[in-house]
Amino acid sequence: MKAYFSIFLFAVLLIGCSRDLSVSSPDGSLRASFELQEDGGIGYTIERDGMTIIESSPLGLMAEEVPLGNGFHLIGTKKSHTNSAWETIWGEERIIVDNHNRMLIELEHESGVKMNIEFKVFNDGFGFRYLFPEQSLKTLTITDELTSYRFSQAAEAWSIPWRTEYYEGLWSKRIIRGASDEEVSSADTLCSPITIEFGDGTYGFVHEAALTDYPAQNLYVREGALRTYLTPWRQEDVHPGHEVKAYIETPFSTPWRMVVLTKTLQDMVASRIMLNLNEPCKIEDTSWIRPMKFMGIWWGMHIKTMTWEQGPRHGATTENMERYMRFAAEHGIDAVLAEGWNKGWEDWKHFDFTTPYDDWDIDYLSRLSKSLGVEIVGHNETGGNAADYEAELDYIYRYHADHGIHAIKTGYVAPIIRTMDGLQWNKGQSGVRHYRKVIEKAAKYHIMIDNHEPVMPTGLQRTYPNLVTQEGVRGQEWNAWSEDGGSPCEHVTVLPYTRILAGPVDYTPGVFKFENPVIPTTRVHSTLMNQLGLFVCFYSPLQMACDLPEHYMEHADAFKFIEDVPCDWEKSILVDGAIGDFCIFARQGRGTSDWYIGGITDEEARKAVVPLNMLEKGKTYTLTLYRDGEDADWESRSYAYKIEEKEVTSADTIQVVMAKGGGFAAKLIEIAY
């Protein structure tokens, strides 16, 4: 992502032993204060509007070489202010403002180890990280991180347990701070991020940013405080008796620990702290990176009408792929994914990423792709064998690029992946290093990555915008075969406020046929209009319309919205919503005056009221509204819908009823007179 303009930059350097150890947000509402105790222990507090919101909470790291939780003395502080803006290559908005105050705390441990703590405070939250400058001690073995968050008021957190495979779980709410001062402890360690509803009606989002060479953080509650648990290395013969979390070499900086703190859901969803804490784009030429909508030979395998492996029901055949590609060309879909085209699916022992099955003619399909203007999205499932995949990256990506394939969906279906360091958690330091190497190598060959079974996103797409989307969610495929019958209606109304705040999500919306006769006990828990609403409510610059072409043609008039809706935006607004109940988003197409609105609800029917004041005043727009029918509901009348059209202005309001498990979608196209 490229620099756009700089509004104002002002720096004040305070060198020496200054005791001014606090820094406020630019608007003065938030204040972070660093604490240095008599024994050299370190901590911090956070205030908002003069009231403590995070009470005194410890900082520090534990290492085999030296404990870095106390024994520090202050060397000096540095402060600066930044107010700038930058333009995204793709995103939920084109321009992002970075307005923060910074404080660097320079410390020296009694052992001689130098460790700094850098704070950045924004109007809507803060971040901090640990930095080790160049020094005589060259390596550290991290065994624990002491970072904690002791919230001052009652708080409930939406979360999933940290060992949830691939993060594919249903989010639930639990108490992390009681209404009084009683101690609260969580039975589960929770994966990051968590979304918090505070007792006073405000909100928080706890996550990390710029995770590149460190284990992913997890969180647990002890004695009323939210504490950090780093994902460990799994090598059983390394340092028996305790867990190794990370091996670092100085100079080194940890990921940012970040907390968004807002008074409204709208402000929390609009926060861009995570992206601002990541480094600017490192790819000089980004002209080849572009958002796309795609279809795929994928849903048929999940509903068991096709197979990944070669055989009588093989999905990824030349004939089938050509059918999908011609359909995509006819309906304005940019690309087609094919899973199961390469050898290895028959036994999952070794996937060959450059040898197709006999019924897959890559040379013909490559020529067809060029003639139709429909790109091919490659698929590289590793079965969790990251080490072999990493060893062959140059060969694999050169093969794809030579065939005109510049987007690849990767996969790591295994509870524990095999990295260059042996069997490891995918979100441990070794796994994180692997994912980063894949992104960097892919950029060399002008390949975009859609990472499945990933580590949770942390904003790395700013630095490497070829990381266009990731899974890390209980996605649509669970509605095809899950033993629990499919995700409840509530699930999709939780994700915009939890998982999707961490980054783009490849949820794969757009199912148009909900029943699965092969597994009749499982189905999609939504109406057709809910599926349309997902294309606006769920952000991904590589957005999949996941169903079969023939299913789309059963409701061709509704499919027209999927044909038209962009996946790259100028502006994005959460119009209204409540976590686990409903959400309504409005987004402006990038570089256009057109707006798209989507709404989804849980098992409760709701009336949506959407003021159109986001439209340009003095202009008239054609509104095409796709809504649930009067008798629609997800269980018995999933396909009941209406399409209405009329002219509107910014003074008008959309009023529409979302059925049980339902939703709506709207496009507003400026009328040129």
C-alpha cells in the first residue's frame, strides 16, 4: 500500500531520565501511563475521559537467559506525534488516516539487557510492543509473556477456545470481569482476538498486529485480569519441564499488543489501528494485485455430488472447468477456482502441485482463460505438510505463473502441521514464519494468496497486499456436512464484530440451494436474501460465489446482485447492528458514486431502517432492493423474495423486514442526466 499524503508531523524528543511517563491520544480522550515500580517491575494503566479503564497491569517477558519482569531502570523516553494518511491497494476504504501519539520507554535490566517498550495511542485505542535494540546479548529464548489487561469494570467477551482447529468454531460470550470485584477465571484459554462488551455499554477489541516472527497470542482470565499465553513450540525434547515460546535474535521487536476502545459498535468496526500498526507496503509494483469475485469447483465436493480425487464423479475435469469458466465469462465473474486438479488427493500422502490428473488439461485451460478473460485460481492443499511445500515454492509458483495463474488458495488441513522445525502448532512461531515465507515468495511470482487453515490475520496485508484473504473461520462448508446440522443463524451475525475485525475472510457466501439430499440432516440456516446480504456484510477482496452454476440459474434475477456487487470499496459504514443479533452495512464502490447495502439477522425477524444520508446530496439514484418475501423464513420458505426498484435521494430511507434467518441487499446507482 502506497503513501498518499502527509498532513502534519511533529516530534518532541525527551532524552534522559524524564519522569513524564504518559502519552495521550490526539483528542486527549485516552491516556496511557507507564509504571516503573520500586523493584524495577513494569506495568501500565489506561484512562478514558479521566476514568481508569485498564487498572495497573503488568508488562514484561520471561526468558531462559534472564527474567524480564522486574529489575529494570529507566534510561529515557522519546515522544512524537503523527497525523498522516495513506491509500490502500484494496480495502474497506481507499484512504486510511493514521493519527496517533507515540512514547518510547527505554529500559535497561539489572543484567545489562536493554529492552524498550513502544506505545502508540490513537483516539480509538492503543498498541504497544517490546523492542530489543542491538546489544551484546544476541539471542533470547522466550518462555512466557507477562502482558495483562486488568479491566476496571464488568466485561463479557466473545471468543473461541485457543485449540479450536483452524479457528473454525462458534463464538460464544463469557464473563471476563464480574460486576463486582469478585475474581473471575476462565476454564478455557481463548484465541486472539476477543471482542468485549463492557458493563457501561462501550466496546473493546483485543488482538495483535504485525505478527511475523513470533507465536500467536492467546488469552486467559486469572484473578480478574486478562493474561497472555503465547502459543508454544511442540518439540518435546527441547528444554523439558517448561514451554519454549519463541527464539529471537536481537535486534528484535515483538508483534503489537493492541486494544480498540470505543463507545459505539460503529466506531469499533471502523477502527484501523491494526493496519496502522503494520509496516507500509514492501511490494514496489502492485499493479498485478486486484480484487476479484470468483466461482469454483468446490461446493459440489462438500455436498458430495463431486469428488476431489479422480474417479467417476471427479469435479476438477477439463470439461467441468470449461463449463464453469464460460458461465463466469457470461455473468461477469472474474475467476474460477478448481480443487482436486492435481495428484495426491487419492491418499493424502504427498500432494504434487505441478502434476495434474489425467482428465485435467492445464495447457488448454490456460489458453481458454486468456481468451475468455476469466482467471484461474489455483489450489495448493498441503495436508499440513508445510515443510515439503516450502521447499518447492519456487518450482510450484513458477509453474502456476507460467500458466497464467496469479491467485492461489493454500490449505493446511491437519491439526498439527509439519514445518521445517518438525511438528508444530500452525500458529506457533515456526508456523508463522512459514506463512510469511509463502507470502513473500508468492509476491516474487506475482501471485495472490488466499490462505486456508491460517494463523489469525493481524494486518499483514498492508505490508504484503498479495495476502488478499484468509479463512480462519467456521465457513459455509460446515452447512453442507456438519453433524450439528449446520451453523445456527446467529453465527453470521457474530462474525462481523469478531473474526472479520481481524481481517478479510474467505467465508464463501452465495449458496442458492440450501438442502443437501446426500446429508439431509444438514442445511444452510438462512434465506436466499441473507446470502445476498453476506456479500456486503462480509468483507473479502477475493470473494467467492460458492454454489453451482445451475443453482444460480434457478434464481437468475437474484444472482444479478452477485454479478453487480463489487469487492473493493471507497468507504464502508456499519449502519446499525448488535453482536449476535444483526448487522447492516453500507459500502461505496471504489472509484464510483454507487453504493451497496446489505443486512443479515439471526433467528429473529427484524425491521431494518436505513437512512440514505450517505448518498451525495442533490443526486438521484436508482435503488434496486432485494428483500425477503412477506412469508419468508429460513426453515420453510427460504426462497421467498421480492425485487423492487425505485428512484431515491439522500433524503429517503429504506425500510425493510428481514425474515427469521433472513436479510436484504440493495444497490444504489447514480442516475446520470
